[in-house]
Amino acid sequence: MGELLRSAEEHVEERRQLAAKKAAEERARREREAAILRTNHLDKMEGREPQIWNEVENLILTKQPKSYDSAVELLGDLRDLATRKGKVSEFRVRVDGIREAHARKPSFIERLRKAGF
């Protein structure tokens, strides 16, 4: 009886390990796919940075929460593009300027803070 119980426990453990391995493989696959999609997205934006900065400013000027969210999302894209090009310090200067220019918009500033800008 003890041998049967031990065999059952080993079987349960094997199934648990197999399930964990499959979950890890699936997670890795999803992460690879997300990275590819992100790279493609940034590739399409490359070279359009001046227009994107203008779009960010226009979105902020609307004073609407959804527009603030879109502006912050675009800032994330601009940050990643700046990182690609080794221009992170220039990006920081621009974001600091935006933060200063729109300091009286607490909802927007909070979104920047939450996004790590």
C-alpha cells in the first residue's frame, strides 16, 4: 500500500512539473511575440519623432483623461526610441520641459509619475 501511495505521489509530482514547464514555455513564447510586436511598432514610428512630440503636446492640451493616457503611452514609445538611439538624456530634458509646462495639471502629472517619467 505504501508503494502504491508513493507511486501516486511521484505521478502527481511529475504532472505538476510538466504543467509548470508548459506554462513557462507558453509565457516565454508570449514574451517573444510581444517583443517582436513592440519592435515592429517602434520601427514604424522611427523617424517620426518630431510629429509624435507634437501629438503628445496636442493631447495634453485637450485636458481630457483619455488624451493624457494616450500622451503618456506615446511618451513611452518616444522613450524606447530614444533608448534605441542612445538619446535618453535628450528625452529626459523634453519630458522635464513638459512636466514644467503642465505642472498645473495634477491629473496629467500623476500619470507621468505612475509611468515612471
